[in-house]
Amino acid sequence: KFLGLKSPVPYKFRKFIPQNLKYGMNFAYGGTGVFDTSSKNPNMTIQIDFFKQLIKENVYTASDLTRSVALVSVAGNDYNFYLARNGSLQGFPSFIASVVNQTATNLLRIQSLGVKKIVVGGLQPLGCLPGTTASSSFQKCNSTFNDLVVLHNNLLNQAVTKLNQQTKNQSPIIILDLYDSFISVLNQPSTNNIKDELKPCCVGISSEFSCGSVDENNVKKYKVCDDPKSSFFWDLLHPTQAGWQAVYNKLQTTNALQQIRY
């Protein structure tokens, strides 16, 4: 939306709105990761399989692919799942390395299918998500988690630099530095008219409920703040529209968005 592109049709609905296929396709499933997570939906490898099949069926042609941008989003679900399975802090760095290695494999595979321009998001500061900062009453980010995110982003930068050196005749893979953009907005919220930088706008009325919860009689068990535009986070995990707008305004000052446009 920020780049003036229409929202691509979800893969699941491709047959219901065929007239929108020309705007691209979204293969992502909420809650999924590079590997399997607690979500039963297909992981990224299978999502790329779906894409490959559509190319085989000529839904997208070689000429379509050369004029397209693939956005690869790794949002941290692999790490949530690692923690949910009681993964140790000591084992975290090697797990991060395996997530990044698989991401690099996926990027190379997408490139080999004929997509000329690929953008991959660096990881946002997971230690600042309200789900993590709730324990400090939304006062401060968790530096241990953020250090692990920095490791992920450093390894991703190294992997992408290496891929770009190996595939010099291809367009370079571009990294969106979400970490710095998030931190910059969270450190200077008033610049973007944000008053609540860490506190979520939509929360459950008690700890057993979350944003969007209803009881068996369909009675709302959550509350929404008066002015979502002044909150950076919508719920325990996701930024508001205003939050994302602020992040992309910040990204606008880097050359990544320019590289995507041209």
C-alpha cells in the first residue's frame, strides 16, 4: 500500500477473484514460519511449492516474474514456537543460524524461479512486542530478546551479501531494515504523533482473554483504546496502521524502498 501497489490476492482465494491475479498473489499464512510452527498451515517451503506450481500452470509467465517483486517475510513465528517448546537460551543461536540458512535457501529458490527482484524483511525488535513487555507493564523492551534478533539480522545480512556475490548477474536481493525503523519510531514516538509506544490498543479484559475474544454468547471480552492512531501497537504482536505507516516513513529515508521502486 505504501508503494502504491494493490493488495495481492491470497492464494486460497485465487479461484474466487481471478480478475485480481494480475496484482500478484500472497502465499503467506498467519502464524507460519520458515519451518513448521504451532500453526497447522503450510510453512514457507510449501508456500514456494504453491508458487512453483502456478508458474508450471502458466498462471504467471516468465515476463510477469521479471516485472514482479517478491516480498519474503520472516516475522519471528519460528522463534515463538522454539520458546513454546521450551527451547533453551543456550541453543537459541544455533537455531537462529538454521532459520537464516533455510531463509537463504528459500531466497535462492525464488530467484531461480525467475523473480528478478526480491525483498526480505529483517526481523523487528521482538523484545519490544507488547506480549514481551507486558511483564514490565509495557515500560521497557527485553534486551535479551532484542540481542537475539540482532544476531538473526546480522546473519541474514551476511547470507544475503554472499548470495548477491554469487549471483552477480541477477538483481541484488534487498533487505528491509525493520529493526532500526521500529527502534527509531519507538524512541521518538511524538515525531509520528504516537503517544503509546509500547502499550497495545486492543487487549483482553483479563489475562485469560485477548484482543478479539468473545464468550459463548458472543459477548466481547476485549477493549479497544479511544484513539488507535495514537498507539504504535494494535495487540500483543502487531503494530497498528499508524505504527506501520511510521515504520515505512522511516524506511523511506533508506535506499531500500528506492531500490524496490526502480
